[in-house]
Amino acid sequence: MSATLTDVMPSATPSEADIAAWQALPRDEQLRRLREVLSHPDASIDCGQTMEEILAEARQRAAKRDRG
């Protein structure tokens, strides 16, 4: 799936298309979208995992996505 300028949002595991679409956004739009994500109530929920566990899980999901 390729990202477009209208649907790209900050991601811990962006695809190459996501990165290109994000970089094509003006800086103020990047900041607006980042603030939108961080202000969502889910952004402040304690999930009971360490940052290392979250990163490992994100890397596993990204690897699965990249393999198809």
C-alpha cells in the first residue's frame, strides 16, 4: 500500500512510500499531524510494556509487512 499526502501520518515503522510522502508535506503540516496523533487519548494510555518491548513488537510488525 502506498501513502498519499492525504493519508500519511507519523509512524514508528514507516514504509519507504510513507517516508517520501511525509517528507513532501510542508513542515507546518507535519507538525499539525504529529500534534494530532500525540493529543489523541490513546497516546497517554499506559500499556504495561517497556519502550524496548514496544520497539521489538513494532519491528516484528514491520518485518511481517515487508515480507508481504
